[in-house]
Amino acid sequence: MIFGKFEGMLYNLAADSLGASISFYLGRYFLHGVARGFLETRMPWLDRKATEEGFSVIFYLRIFWFPFIVLNYAAGATKIRFRDYLLGTVLGLLPPVFLFTYFVGAMKEVLAAYRRPADLLTFDLIFPVLLLVFSFFLPTLLKRLRKGRGLVP
């Protein structure tokens, strides 16, 4: 890792957001027919929801580890406003980008000073791993929370 944990996170987030934006516009202007066909057959709900609640749809799909490239092209084929797409993307990517960048930066620091296996048991390594494991349960937890409030049928 060249830039360190926090500066690296900003660069990763910027690069991910730029890549997502390029894919979005490719889906919107050049691959519209293909992306639209995929959307209508595999994710018909996405177009309606993206038009009504663009930011929320993108944000939740980013948080829930939905396939990155599929979402980029499919969102481009919807009527979602780019502003909603970009904001949902940036905020939704913050947790995974933070986890990955922080973990890799911490691993680099630990390995540079490594002397014995106990050196691996540091907060900087354990915390991101625990957050990653927790993130896989987050969709289920949020769904249950939303059901409890009557937001999900």
C-alpha cells in the first residue's frame, strides 16, 4: 500500500466511484439495449424503484455486496438521476472501501514489524475482519428491522 490507510481509502473511493460512473454512462448511452434487456428480464423491479427511490436503491445494493459491474450497467439503463446514483454509490462504497483499505494497510504495518504469531492479534487486524463478517449479516438484520416497522411486506 503506497498511500497509507486513510489517504489510500480516499484514492480507492475516488477510483471506484469514477469506474462506477463510467460504467453507468456506458450502460445509459452505449449499451442501453443490452442493459435494458437484462434489466427487464432479470431485475424488472429495479427500474421502478430506481425512478422512485434512486439514492436508497443504489445505497442499499452497494451495502449488500450486489455485483458491482452488474449494478453499474443496470442502473445506467434505468431512469435514475445520475446525482442519486453517484451519491448512493459513494456512500454505499464507504464501508467496504474502508474495510479493505484499512485491513491491507494494517496488514502491511504488522508484517513489516512481524516477529511472532502473536503480532497478528492486533486491533488493527481483528477489527476489520470482525466488521467484514458482520457486514455479511447486515442485510438480514436490516430486513428484519424493516419488517418489524412494517416497511417490508
